Amino acid sequence: MRILIIASVLMFQAAFAQANCQVYAPEKEFYNSGYVLTFDFTKMLNDKKYTEVYSPDVADFVLKLEGIEQEGRFHHAVAVLEMGPYKVQESIVCYTQLCGISDYGKAFNKSYKKLSALIPDCQ
């Protein structure tokens, strides 16, 4: 009888531990001037022990991405990645008249690395 109780408690704890580790990424592509950047968050999420789900109804976190072109003397490609309370924003100076897809690629690469270091391991 003790073994059954201990086994059921351990199984409940294992199920509960995975309960708040589910992430939904509604957008995995960024479009700019007919070109596309495609994102694969699998490695980052697996390294941090998160699970990607394909429905927002069962997700504990939503992973959002946004690319913005800030105008000024020099244009800046701004990449924003947000997962729940963790938000990262990185900017790259565009040396041409408008920001190109390569500028956004550099900015998203920096923000991806920063977010990967920022989010804690899921317990």
C-alpha cells in the first residue's frame, strides 16, 4: 500500500512539474520586402526544458516576435522577442537607406541569444 501511495505522489509531482512549461509561438516567420526569416525555437526551448505546444489554450507562455524599423538619422532594425514576463529588445544600425532582411536577421540573432540566456530553466 505504501508503494502505491509513494508512486502516485511521484507521478503527480512529475505531471505537475511539466504543467507550467508549455510555450506557444503563434508566429515563426518575419516578412520584410518580400523576404522571410524563419525561426526555429526548438533548441532554445529544449535546452531550458520547455515544451512547444500548438494551441494557445494549453500554453503557459506565449512567445511573440516583432520587427520594427526605427527612423532617425540612421535607421535601426529593432527585434523584439517576448515570452511571458521576459522581454528582449535588440537594435542594429542599418547603413543603407532602408533596413534589409539581413539587418533584421542580425538583430533577431542578438535578441534570440539574449532571451535564451534570460529565461530560467523550467522545473
